Amino acid sequence: MQQPKYFKTITGKQIPLPVFFPDATRAVLKALDSSDIEGTKTPGILVNTYHLYSQPGAQTIKELGGVRTFMSWNGGIISDSGGFQVMSIAKTSGGKNAVTDKGVTFKEPGKEKVVFTPELSIKVQSALSTDMMVVFDDFTEPGADLERARDTVERTIRWARLCKDLFEQWCEQKKLTEASRPYLLGVVQGGDHLDLRAECTQRLVDIGFDGLGYGGWPVMEDGKFNYDVARVIRENTPQDYLLYGLGIGKPDEIVKLVDTGWHVFDCVLPTRDARHRRLYVYNADSIDAIDVRADKFYSYYVPDKQDYYRDERPVSTACDCLLCTRYPRSYLAHLFRIGDMTAGRLATIHNLRFYSILMEKLRFT
RNA sequence: CCAGGGGUGACGGAGUGGCCAAUCGUACUAGACUGUAAAUCUAGCGGGUUUUCCCUACGGAGGUUCGAAUCCUCCCCCCUGGA
């Protein structure tokens, strides 16, 4: 068994691993359109099942030919199950929200009550027509004790089995072949309890998936990444599985995880940070000079600082994005200061190119 | 020249005898953001290495008062009408 080399799309594309797919939760990468995304050499995106189910609805997207056609995107697409959103809303807002073996019931202020279940998640994901579907899981909250974590693991496994069955039925019904069907990803829970993570991994492998995801909140309560968890999952997973760090992460975390044998990542950081005026820049003069395994290989750049009001230089010379090749720092500073949307667009484009360069570097070294 | 209004910290703009180093907004500075309830949120923003304390401050100079950004007098400047 060999480690996978590509992420295959249902349209027959082969995207070389490792990959980073930024989050287009509601079928839009905030501030960008699909051709902007292409310009950043980003190979794929993540959309969210729950959000698209809420709006515009599974049936609508299905009739419009799936998310790929809907948003005119021809790269890879992963659909997240919606479990994470639903769970974080249900578990953190308390009240009448409840997680049972059947699914999750919750109510957001100003909206009607929602019951989200594994069945519904798979059904919606199949309507979205994505390249990877993720099982609906029960996420282990940060800091959960062993007993609590075990509960979430048991439920996650129960739901994983259910999702797998439904997925197989759907493939059979649609007469999908090994090549034309999407991946199905299991999600490992168990918090920081390593034995439990190992057990969860093994039991998911017994059910059988194309890959496994690093589930739960991506970082520990102190904000540090728990690499032991990543290692334990790796050690208990067959070589030919895809390993996917759900919601991960910072550039240096991704480097370490790739070196640990992980292949797929998604995270809101580059896009959200861009809108929040944090740009990522390599500590290098040119793209060739970037060393992603150096100690501090990147820094943050705050675009609208007074120092940059009259700065004619590009944000980074180790970048070939639209922003860095065309505009001076002074212009970006101006756009942020006047609050124009173009600031968010250019900054997002830059950060996405930063991440795509990162993955290119990791692929070749 | 006459009548009326006004001068507050980088800017806009509250406050009209003590609870005022002075509401609030902007700007600025720093920080946060990890399967997006987030183009958001938090903190600081006159000075001081004794900090529930001292100093300097609300156009300027005097004065009233136990106490003034707030009241009085004069001066300087700005705005709006009228000559």
C-alpha cells in the first residue's frame, strides 16, 4: 500500500497532494469570485453542507447542477458534513438545543428550529455533488474529560457506520463507479485522549473509508496544536488512506502535519485574517528563496499601519499574486483605511497565494 | 462697527460648580482570530518606575469659591446675520 499522491475529483482531475482547500462555506470564498480563486492557484475549496442546506437549499443546488456548476468552479470541492457548525451552535449556546443518537436539534435566534441528522447530511452532500463527502460526526469539545470524550466517539462511530451505509446505497443507486464516486471521509474524535483517538481511528478503519479526518477543535485550550493526536491517527491508519486535517491550520502547523504524513487541509485563517488585516508574508526575498522548514519562515504583515502610507514597495517580493505584482503597499493601506471591499479582495488573494505557494513547496521538498 | 453663536485632548463632538484626566465616535497603537453566527472582536490612547497617588490640562490673563472645563471681568480668535 502506498500513500496517495493525488486528490481525485469526480470530473476526473488529479490534484497533487498535499493540498490546502480554503473555506467557501456558503459556496463563495468571501470577497472573491471563482476566477479570483483560480488566479491564486488554489486547487480546491471546502463548502459547508449545513449552510448550503439552509440557503439556497439542497434541491436548488441539485437542480442547478451541483455546487461545481452553481459557482462555476472547476477545481476540487469538499463538503463538510455540517456537524461542526451544528455542534458548536448546539453545544455552546445551551438552551433547548440537544444532541441525541438521532441527530442534533437546535435553534438559532431569529430562525426556526433545525433537526440535523446523519441521513440528512449525506442526502444534502450527495445533492451538492462534491468530490469528498464527510461523515456527520459528534465533535469532542476542547477540554472534554475521558467519559465525555468517549460518548462523542461512540456516537461518531455509530453515525459513521450509518453514513457509510447510506453512501454505499446512494453510489449503487446512482451506479457510480470507483472512479466517478466521491471520497467518503470518516472523522476521528476523542479530544486529547490518545488511546481513545487510536481506538476511534481503528474502528473507523474497520468500517472502511477513503480517508480520515482530524476531528474536534483543531487546537487545544491553550491554542497549541496537539501533534501527538496527529501522530496517533497516522500510526493507526492504513497508508493508502487520505488524511485530512479538518480546520487546520497555521502555516507552520501544516508543515509539521505534512511531515507527519497528512495530505489535505482546510482553514478559515487565510481568508478571515485577510479581511481582518493580517497578511502572511514569507521571510524571503524571492519565491525561490523560501524555506518552509526554517524556524520562522513567515511573518504577519499589517497592511494599514502608518508606516506604509507612502510605501512604494510591494507587500512581498516572495509572492506573485495580483496584489504583490501590481500594487504598492501604500495603495493597499489606503484601501483598508477607507474601508473599500477591494482591500479584502486583494488581501484574500494574497493570503491564498501564500498558502498555495506553501503547498507547492511542501509537494516538492 | 452692531446683533447673535462659539473656542474642550490628533480630529469630530459631549459635558455647563464637586462623582472630570474629562461620555461617545473617528484616527492611531497593540493583541486575538484554526471543519467561518466573524470585512469581526478585545485592550490602550496627556505625563509620571510609590498608580484607588501626584503633576499638567478644557483659547489667554486675572477673579469669585472649600472646590471651576463649568460662574464673573478683560483680552485674543472663529462663524452667522445686519450696516
